[in-house]
Amino acid sequence: MCDTFIALPSVTKTNSLIFGKNSDREPNEAQAIVRFPRLKHIEKTLRCTYIDVPQVEETYEVILSKPFWMWGAEMGVNEYGVTIGNEAVFTKVKFQKTIKGLTGMDLVRLALERSTTANEALICITDLLKTFGQDACGGYQNRDFFYHNSFIIADKEEAWILETAGNEWVAKSVKDYGSISNGLTIGEEFDLISENAVSFAEEKGWYKKTDVFNFMKVYSDPLMSWASGCKVRQKTTMQGAKQEGFSVKSAIDILSSHHISDNKFAPHKGNTSDVCMHATGKLNPSHTVGSMIVEIRKVKPSTVWLTGTSSPCLSIYKPFFLGENGVLNETNQVPDVKFDRKTLWWISERLYRLGNLNYPNLKNIISEDQQRLQNEFIKEEQNLFANNPDENTLQEFSKNSFQTSFKALIDWNNKASKLAWRPTSWNPFYYFLWRGVNKKVGL
């Protein structure tokens, strides 16, 4: 489960485009922040997560947040300011489960590496969809988790919502503000549609020519869409449309939010209504394992705010910038299948999981530093861009911010290690769920 939103320059405080997304996946599915430079290719084919596709002569520089084991990415941005995030959606179109297609994450990365505008990215995804389809498992340990995908695709000028069902799709241009979750949203009003979307639905008996064609109504799997809690979460993310002067701070507040107030929230109370999702069992197996916000400026460089950690409610968004001197490269900060003391994701996860049964205690340890550092990073970034910073200045700011937040994380771990951790709330099903989850990765 995931949530993605976009605020166009017409409604933002800085007159820039602001994109935000939480990546909700299995709790032990560590997420990596990676950077790949612009590259020339001589190879004829490219291996994606499961299948080969034709390679292009040149791919563009990208920063991605991706499941550590997968070729594709949950979300990312490229050197032209194109940014994309995907959502699992559930439709009536059946899977063959041959695993001979592209994952939604593959489509995100392929489009980012090959597109200079949002429109090009839209065409790239729909062309690949037509050729290869998406009969591919999207789960990590759950190898029976197959789903179709929706996307928000944006650049500095425009944004699109693209929703798919098998090889069919529909797209709608975003005006001012838009958001998607784990259900189809485009109904009777759309700007583009696949050639066979109507005829395929008619052949299946889902649509009659005498009716007005409604993609959402025709293709949705209503039970799975309801079970995902997508309507409740989308209502939360759409609150951004009501704000005057939407900002990066607005995006952080949305992505960190729960269905009940923080002073009453505990992770065992989490459910599919939470934008910042905490896994609680079979009915709510997903956990927010990574989060990204991108501010795309018309002339100046984009700022990519990434947690690199799970649980946005406990995390700090760090600023990153594209460029050869960046903090990131294709191997830095990539976590592994097991707990690893050398990577940001697992170091933070060790701390955050103490908070599963001791959330108020953990919040008391980190809250003041978390809010102070986050505000400092945002303020410093704003000051830098007020003075037309060069690439070296931005990269130094990124490096310092990353190091500062990492030191804070170590300090929080040290403080937590000195406490006698006794559960402040007791739920036996939740306790044994996380005991098993932790045991699998050596925590």
C-alpha cells in the first residue's frame, strides 16, 4: 500500500511543483536510496526485475528510493526534473502469474531513465505496458502478491495521473493538486485512454455500449480496493488541496500522519487508514519503509527530500541533489536482507522497533531533535536558494545534513540503550507478530 500526491506551482508557497510519496511494503523489505549517473550503453538488452527489455543508447541521471532487492524503484527523480511514484491498484483483469512482465517499479525507473518530460514518461510507460505487460510479482516474501499500477508523473510544468488494468490504461492531467492511493480514481472524465480499453471491457461483459464509459467503475476490483483503505487515506492526502501555500513542511505533515492524533497513537493501533503506515498483521501487512518529497523548480535545481528510513513519523527528511559530487552513488547506503549495522535503514530500524511497544518513550527521546533538525534543514535550504547556490554548495549542504541527522540517530540509539524498555501498551498478537518479523532478520 502507498500514497502519492502532487501540488502544482499554482498552489505552492514557492511557485514550484511539490511531489510526495510514502512507500508501504513488507516490514523487513529495506529500502535503498541510490543514485545512478547519466550513462551510455552498448548492450542491446537490459535486465529488469524479472525480464529483459531493449536497452537505449543513453540513460539519464536519477535518484531513486527502491526496494533493496529489486531493479525498479518505488519513486524517484531525474536530471530533467521528471519525478514519478507508483501505487498498487486492484482490478478485475486476471493475472497469469507467469512472472514474465514488468513490475510497476520497473516502469517507474525505466521512464525516469529515458524521459526528459512528464509527457515523454507517460508515453514511455504506456508503450512498455503495451509490449510487455505487468504480469509480475510485486511482493518480497509474499510471492503471491500481484497487482496492477497507477502513477503520478510530473515535471516542472505539468503532472499526470496514469491508471492501469492489465495492458489497458487511462490518463488525466492534474489541475492544481492531485493524489492517488491503492484504488482507481479516474472515472468518466479523462484526457487519454488506451486503444482497446473500452472494447476489452465490453468483451469481458464489464461494460455495455449504452452506458457512459467509466474506467474506475468498469475495471475496479471493489473488494480489494475497499480492503486497502485507499479512500480514507486519499481523503487525508487531498487535504493538501485545501491549504494556502502548500510547502515541503505541508508534505512532511501529510506523509507522517496517522488516523488518530499523535498523543493517542501507538503502532499496535495502526491500520490501513494511516498514511504513515505501521504493520499490524494479516489485515494490515504493509509498513511505510521509505518516503520522498521532491520540490521541482522551473529554473533552479530540484531538492529531493528522502528519509532513507521507515516510519516518517520518527524520521528526518534529508536533502539530496543530483550531481557528480553527491552524497549518493550506486552502492552507498544499500541495505541487505539481514540487519546490518553499517546502513542507515537498518540502524534506524533497530531503534524504531523499540518503539513498537514503547512509542511514547521513543517519541520523548527523539521528538525535540527531530523537529529542530527538520526545521533547520528546511530553513537552510530556503536560504541557500534565495542566493542562487552553485552545485558544490548544495552538495556540501546535503553532505552536512546527512551527517548531522546520522549523528542524531546514533545519539538516539545510545539514549535508548540506557533505558529499561517495558511495554507501555500490551497486545499479544502484535507482540508476537513483531517478534517473528525481527527474528527473520536477526534483530
